[in-house]
Amino acid sequence: MNPITSPQINHEWSILCSQSIVDTDTNNLSLINLIEQLKLNINLNEGKKFDENEGVIFPLNMVLVSRFHKITTEEIESKCDVKIDFVSPDNKVLGSYEQEIVMAKDVRNIRMRFGITALKFTKTGLYNFVVNCKQKEENTYTSIGNVPLDVFLEAK
């Protein structure tokens, strides 16, 4: 996978998993149970049909982990705003999460962990976590990465 570059920071990768653990001695990261797909059961009251426009919110326990790398070898502080959009199979943004990256002068790599406790689903299909970045001097976000999630909904 080729890293996607912003003026000062590369997005190296993003992964969806059920848990991430940082070793306090080495600062190494363990990613537990990578998630590529979900099979979810929707319990409906008798006679009720699933409404795709309304969707359903499922409680989940997941972590989206991203790694960024400073491009420049100069010892300067680098900053950017990161926004993660959760996008439906119909290309509708169902949720967004924002966080600022600040890489100090002596820092070359940084990881971000977005804890996810619930997501809204509207239908069976391919959902995406789209990683966007905006430099401090820019007005708009640029897509720099994508994590697909296959979702299978079954109404009961």
C-alpha cells in the first residue's frame, strides 16, 4: 500500500480492530482481531419492516487505528486536522470523528486510535471509514485513506 502524502505528514495505514494495546516498555502496538466484516441481526417487532432511511444503531466495541509519518527531516512541529467519515453503501456520511495531529519537533511517527462504541447501519453492503486530512492553512479536507467494512444485516 502506497502512503498518501499531505504537505508535511504521510498517512501510512489505517486498520479496524476490536482492540489495540500499547506495550508501555517498547511503545509497540498490538492490534487484536482485525475486522473486515460484520454480520448483524436486527430484531423487529411483529409486523414491522426495516426502514433503510431510518437505519439502526448498533452498539459495538471497535478501534480504528491510523499511523502517520512526518515527511520532513527538519526538526519542525507538524500539524493537521484528521476527520474520519463513516460512509454508507449509498455514499452518505453517517457519522464523523475529528482529531488534531500535532507532531512535536523530535517526533517522526504518530498513531491515532479512534474508539468506536456504536455505528448506524442502513442496509447490507460495503461501508467505508474514509480518512481525511486538512493542513492548518487549508480550508477543505482531502481524502488520504480508506478502510472498507462489509456489513450483512439480517432482519428477524
